Amino acid sequence: MHEFSITQELVKVVDEARVEGGGNPRVLRVKIVVGGFTAVVPDCVRHYFKMLVEGTRMEGAELDFEVAPVTASCAACGNVFDVVSVEFSCPSCGGGETDIISGRELFVDSIEVAD
């Protein structure tokens, strides 16, 4: 359910960026980067976005999602690796003390507007 509040903020960010360039352009496409560790469900965001932008210059815009992989760094050996399961141990040395270095991202990467 946290997708609703995330989508509200997304709509606000996109609308502010849309009018910054001047005029009143229609939004055609929004690219969003979502880290694999955020637990954001793109289909839920799409649903809420469609509902929230009805009757606005964003109505009908497509949402494209890029999922950023979860990567971690091993404190013992320094190995950087993709986390592919709930197992966060280092595949090189088996160390269990790791730091997440990516996968928490959640941002608007680009906005395409009509000319």
C-alpha cells in the first residue's frame, strides 16, 4: 500500500518538472528507476498513477520502469556482487557482513512531453 503515497509524490515531481520548462505540455512518458530492494510494485504504481492523473495533462502518459539491481559489498574481502536471493553472504568468501550499495533507488529518470 505504500505505493499510493509514492505515486502521489511521483505525480507532484512530474507535474513540477513539466511546468518548469514553460508552457503547459502534455506528458507522454515517464521513466522511473526503482531499486530491487524497495519492494515497489510497478503495476500498483501504474494503477494509482492512472487514477491520480485523470483529467490532467499527465493523463494517458506511459510509465516505464527500470529495475536497478541489488548489489552488495563484502566487508571481509571487498568483493562487490549482485544479490540474487535473500542470501546476502558473499559468494567469494562466504562472509556474512555485507553492505548494500545499490538497490534502494527510487527516482524519476526522464520525462517526455509533447512538442
